Amino acid sequence: MLVLWYIFGSDAYGRIIALEQNNLEKFEQSFVYIIYGKQERHYLEAQLSIASLIFHNPEAQICVLAECSELFDDHPQLNVIPLTDDMKQQWMGEDGYHFKLKLAGLKFLLAHYAHKVIFLDTDTLIKAPIMDLFNQVSENSTLLHEKEGDLTGKRFAKQHAGVIGKSFSHPEFGQWLIESDMPMFNSGLIGICESHSKHLDSALWLMPLIDAHTTIHTAEQFALGIILCRHENVSEVGHKRVYHYWHKKPRKYIFEETERWVAASKGQCLYVNAQKMSDFKYRRPALRWLKDKLGL
């Protein structure tokens, strides 16, 4: 296993010194996961997502930045990096805003592990080869999972009424007037490269300011989306190849299926036998869907 020392310094995200010489070089590209907290569910979701990624993309390189890094078995395609308490405290800052950890973790991984990354939420399942998505990420082009609407839409209008019309300014990140026609992107998938780290800084500044005026925790994806749209081309990936199952009932079904696999895995991480994904049912059977619809 790769041994790491975390060194604090003037860089807000610290420096990593790797003790294995052959791991000092950054990857050209990598899929990445960032997992904080201690809920077992999130780690099992991540194992399932990684299994689906490996099954459909056997050449994929994967980095996992995780608070409970010991929950991941060794695998030749996997590089597991501990997310320490010191790192979390430094990245969240004085306000303790834990939603910063995702974007701060992305900046850290771009600085130390890969020149280009595609982040995947733990509650994503890969349904097809997606290595070609890296070709859509460049200095001028980024990826987000999908556009969900704008702040006037039914899903977001009420929760974001308090932030529309608010203005925020920063000497480095510029002036931001929040307008009702601004887009809301789902950030279950994020494709960026090293040159976009400055946009992560902007989002890390803007998101807690937005969050203070909303009643739903979408500030991270909203801030990142509007910042990338201002400065770069943003392409959507959608659900055809990357299924983001964050809705309550699909998530419950998939977790039940995951638990069945876990029970039969004899303690091994799910991605150790990724070929079992060939039999995994991504969608609820028709009868299950109907029962969920009727609340039975």
C-alpha cells in the first residue's frame, strides 16, 4: 500500500510526499471518488460504483480519497488516499462547511495525483465504456452530469428565492449577481483538468455565501455550474452511460441489491469481482416500480 505523509504549509491544501518512488509521477488522467464521513452506506455505494466502472472500463485508473480508507481492498486499478481529520479541518475552514470537502478534494487530487480527472459521486453506476469522456475535458472544456433547469424552475424556485438578486464580490473571483435564469447543473459527475483549479477556488468562496440564502443544499453544484459556464465550455453527460440514482426510491432499491451482493462476497470489496456487474439490475423491476409508485 502506498504510504503518504501530509505536510502542512502555506498552501491551503498542503503537500503530499509519497514514499514509493514509482508513485511520484502524476497520472495523465484518472477517475476519482471523494468520500467523507463514516456511514457504511456511502462506502458500499462507492464499491458498487467502482465495480461498475471497472467492469465496463478495464483500463480505468481510479483514485479514491476517503476518510475510512481502510474499507477498500487493494486492486491494481485503485489508488486509495487517506482523507485525514487535519485535511478536513483545514479545507472546511472556520465555518466548518463540510460541503467544501468535495471541491477541495478535487483541487488536492489535481495538484498531486492526476492532470485530468473525472469525479464520480458514490451513488453513480456506470452502464457502458466511458473512457472517451476524458477527450471532452481540456483547458477550455469541462463536463458536468446534466443540466436540471434554472432557478425559476419548479424544483428550485422556492428554495432559492432568497438568493436571487443577491450580489457577491471578490477581488480575485469577480462580481457575481445571482439571476433567476442561471442554470442548475447536477454535479454527480465532474470532468476538469489542472487549469480549472482556479474555478474550484472561486466555487469554494461562493458556495457558502449562496448557501446562507437557500433552504436546500445545492450551493456546491450551483456555484460550480455557473462559474464553469462563465469561463469554459460545459458539456453534459446525462444518464445514458452514467446513472446517478440519487432519488429516494431507486436508491433504496439499489442499496438492497448491494446488500445482497455484500452478503455473498465473503468480506471482499465488491469491485474485486467486478464481472458480477454483468448480472446487476440497475433499474427496478416493473412490479417493484409500481409498488413504489403506489406506496405499497
